[in-house]
Amino acid sequence: MDSDLDSPLAGAGAPARPIRPTCARCRRPLPVCYCAHIHALPTRTRVVLLQHPRERHVGVNTARMAHLALPNSLLRLGLDFSIDPVVTAELAASPDTYLLFPGPNARDAADLPRDRPVTLVVLDGTWWQARKLYKLNPALAALPQVAFSPRQASAYRIRRQPAAFCLSTIEALAEVLPLLEPAGQPLERLLDPFHAMVARQERFAVEVASARHRHLGPARVPAAAPGAADQAMAALAQAWPRLVCIYGEANAWPKRQRDRPESELVHWLAVRPATGETYEAVIAPRRPLAPPIAARLGLPEDQLRSGNSLESWRQSWAEFSRPDDLLVSWGMFHVGLAAADALPLPANDRFVDLRQEAPGRWRRRVRTVADAEAALLEGGVALPEATLAIAPGRRGGQRLASLVRILTVLTGAPQT
């Protein structure tokens, strides 16, 4: 799979270093990283994605999403691709090269040959940007054009489409590739990260409601719908045998430090409250260690540096996990870090962020599991005294134990 990093304009106008930790693969903030939903889909069709420079910095970049899923694809950034030797070579390499563009003389994609591979060139950007790329590149305009009739409206609900028949780049590829590839390939999986990303953004829109853009007074815990929190906790109690509480610790440098390395997981813990089964992995850091991190986590530096490799961590976690697990976390930061490291995790609908599920129970704003425990105690709630026999003396073990105690109280489940 070819990268866009070598494109002549790849470094032009690059944004400043993001404030939030970002996945190096999908370039999304870690809490909304979609890498766990990407499936490698080998195709006979060579897909050449030519992206307008402005589109690269759009957060929900579906061309990059498609590029990550299609090993036989190329993603290039620019305006005038006649000066890009990689694109020039691609256009000259295949005698069957077509431009996906709905011009007046475009052929139906279903009429293209299926007995041999073809190259499909796709312009990525808004309709205005795609037309500009078309006009600026005579070699592209000279290619035979293909089009298709969408089977359904776009599911890109978080971004306005100019017309009902318009689709995002990845949706267009999901429509066209089945017309060009041999039957039986699971090309519908191409849209898995797209649907996960849209659902996640919609959830943020409801939960956060753009509050980070409004500073009208002291923060206030939103009122939950009557009975909604109780229903959520009752559902968790019903699923008690399937619940797995997870917690992760990161090698994270202070935010105030400029040019700080990206955060990375170095300690991953889990427990099944119904049975008491536990899991713990120390993952060797791949980046420089933040100076206070070993003491903060309660992990000796030599133990951190000699921790598991990413591959052995993924394998041991896959052995601990079960297909029907429902993961319970406190916040999604460490989940995003795990997804960025390609840890095998379930789909979004099998995650529960306990901090978001029952905000009305705290009666004040809480950030950490310790805040939540303190809020419950202030409300006269008796917390279980049992502790977990995992990571004793380490911050991760203490916080995971707190998560289990809070979950036990909120669901009314029997203490293990």
C-alpha cells in the first residue's frame, strides 16, 4: 500500500502539531481512532486516489480511510499531478485506466471488463475541489470516464452532501469495486470504519454538544433523561457474566511540553467481575519515557523497558478475550491508544464508558474513578471493601479496582 507522504505537496501547508494525541495511522484523535475497524481488502483493481490539498486536513478523511483498507491503492496529494512522477507512472502503467467522474460521456462502471485488472482513478475532495482537479489536469480529463447509480443515499450524516445522489469517496468505492472485482469478496467490510466513525461522531455530538466551544459559566453536569441511567445500569446487570472491566496506563508526556512524543500504552489491565479472572500486560515503550512515568505508575523502569512486545501483547489479549465480551471502561482515552496499537478490540457497540452512562449518579462533575467513588461516598453509598489481586501497589490496579467497585454499586450486582 503506497503512502501520500512522498507527494510533492505533502509537506506544504501542513498544520501545526495537534494538541490532542493523534493516531499516526489514521491521523484521528485517539478517542475517535477507527483503526480497529479497518479490514485489509486485497483487490485486483488498482485504486489511485488523488486528493485536493485542502481535503487532507479534513478530520473525517474518507480517502485515507479507503487507502488504509485497500492494499492495492495509492494516495497522492496535489493540484497539478503532471509534475508528480509517481502519478505519471501510474497512468502510463495500465492500458485499462479509467477516471471515476460523472461526465456526460461516462460509461456505466458495470460495463467495464471483469476478466482483467483495471486502474481506477478517483478524485477526492468536495465537488468544487474535484472539478478543479479535473480542469487542472488535462491527462486526467483525457481518460475514459466511468460513473454509477448509487443504490442508496449517503450515510455520511455528519457532513452535508450537495445532493441526494452524492457519496463520500469511500462510499463511492464501495459501490464501484463490487462491479469490477470477482464475486464473493467481502467488499462491504470496506465501510466498517466509515460507519464506526460516523456513529462515534454522532455520539459525541449528543454527549458533548459542542460544549468545548461554549464558555458561558461554570461547568454543569447535564441532566439525564428520567430513568435512562437506571435502564442502562439494569442492562449492564443483565449482561454481568459478559462484562470485562479494562484500564490502561500511558507513557504520556506533560501537555505543556512542546514537541512531546505521542502518548502510548505501557500497562493494560482487565478483570471479569463475575468470575474474578484477571489480565495484566506491561508493554515495552516504543518512544522515550516521560521522566516521572515509572514512579507515577508504580512500575520500575527496568520492568517497563523489558515489557511485552506489541505482538505478544496482542496475542495474549486475544487469548483472554471472548467473542461476546462487553468491555467497561472509565473514559475512552486508553481505549483509543489500544486501538492505535491494533489491539484486537470489539466493535463500538460492545464498549461501555461508565463515566458517560450514569452522569446523574455523581451529582457533581467527576473526572477520575477516585472522584466517582468520593461522590458516591458523599451520597451515603457504601462501597464494597473487596480489592483485586492484580497489580498490587500500582496505580493501574488501584483504578481498575475502583472501576469494579463503582460498577458493582451502580448495577446492584453481587460482589465477587
